[in-house]
Amino acid sequence: MIMDKLQIESTTLWDFPRQNYGDKPHGNNKYNGVTPAFVIWNLLQRYTKEGDLVVDPMCGSGTTIDVAKELNRKVIGYDLNIVRPDIIKNDSRKIPLKDNFVDFVFIDSPYSDNIKYSEDEKCIGKISCEKTEFYDELEKTASEIARILKPGKVMGWVIADQWIKKKFTAVGFLMWQRLEKYFEPMDIICLTRHNQTSNTGVWHNRARQYNFYLRGFKYLFIMKKPIKQ
Ligand SMILES: C[S@@+](CC[C@H](N)C(=O)[O-])C[C@H]1O[C@@H](n2cnc3c(N)ncnc32)[C@H](O)[C@@H]1O
């Protein structure tokens, strides 16, 4: 794909069949829970300009770093699980940056304890989304994001619901309630899910037979730090 021909999304339904776009890697599509690079590309096109500082407090395989650099944005990527040298080891609940310093934050957080990211005990992905503690810990990250963002600037947060062992948890709605304490709502995007391990004939048949639904989408919350607090 030629970069000039890429167009930003115009609706609230984004469906990217592949993790990557273009001919260079953005992040690592083998990383568990990797973000589709075009999600970040769309957000940076809309809410940032060249030279802006972009931060990802849970940057995993570094998708945000690669997309931001390609678009000539400055970028800092943190994670507990360090898979490449340009990622800084840090717990998202305390971000080592000044207040009102950052132009845009992207975060694709754990959705529950369904994926093992690392051995690090501080990993929020070790806490089940059925526990209040999960939202309490993610809320600490949200409050840090609100602190480091410049007033009026935007953040994008990806999260998804859970259906496991016959129990549904509305993770997205529960997290949205926490985020509303710090940010003004701008929009909610529905991201079509692809390539998850349950996307097999066996699972689709089970879903029909036992009357449940496989997860078909994730949320992308777009919110803004209020100008006056
Ligand atoms: C869904 S993955 C992010 C994927 C990333 N956007 C990418 O494209 O590769 C969630 C990440 O959160 C990280 N994480 C979990 N708890 C954390 C914490 N307390 N501080 C920093 N990172 C954390 C995990 O190590 C994991 O890499």
C-alpha cells in the first residue's frame, strides 16, 4: 500500500483484516494481544500533528512507536515486558513524565487475565476482569494519563468484554465509567476482532449449540482531557 493513498476511517466501525499496513512492520504481529497498526495510524492522523509527543504506557511490541515515528511524531513507549530496546520498563500506574506534557496517549490495556504477557507480578493482565481490583488498577493508569496529557488533548483506549465459563462481564462499560471521572467522552469506535484463537469452526459451532456469542469486537474509547478541571 502506498502511504499517500491511505484514508482515515469515516465511521465508528473499523474493520482491519490484518495487523499491519504498508510494507514495513509496525509492532510484532506475533506478540500476544498486538494492536492493529491502522488503529493507531487513524488516531494519530486525526488528533496529532508532526512533532507532537505521543505516549503509550503499555506499548507491548511497540506498534505505537513504529507508527508514530513513521508519521514524524515524537514517541515514548513503556511496558513491564521489554521485548525491544527502545521500550522503557515502567509500571503504567506511575508514569515518569511531568504534568500537562503530552499531546496524545494511546493504550491497549489487558482486558482480563486471559493472556499471559510476562512473569512480572505487577502486570495488570494477571487480574480477572470479574474483580473490582482490575478496574481499580486500570483507573490508576487512567489518572496518570489524565495528569500527563495537556488540557484539551486526546487519548484512545482499547478494551473488550469477556464471556468465559458461562459468565458475561461488560468490561467496556465498567471501564468507561471509570474513565468518565477523568476525561470527556468524544466517541466510541467498534473494532472488528480477527485472528483470535476462538475463530475456528469448532468454536463457532459451540457458540450456536450452547447459545453464547464469540466476541466479535473490541471498543476503542476516544476521550479528551477537559480544558478546565
Ligand atoms: C494488549 S497488550 C499491548 C499491545 C501493544 N499495543 C502492541 O501493539 O504490541 C497489553 C500490554 O500491557 C502490558 N502491561 C500490563 N500491565 C502493565 C503495567 N502495570 N504497566 C505497564 N505495562 C503493563 C503488558 O505487558 C502488555 O504488553
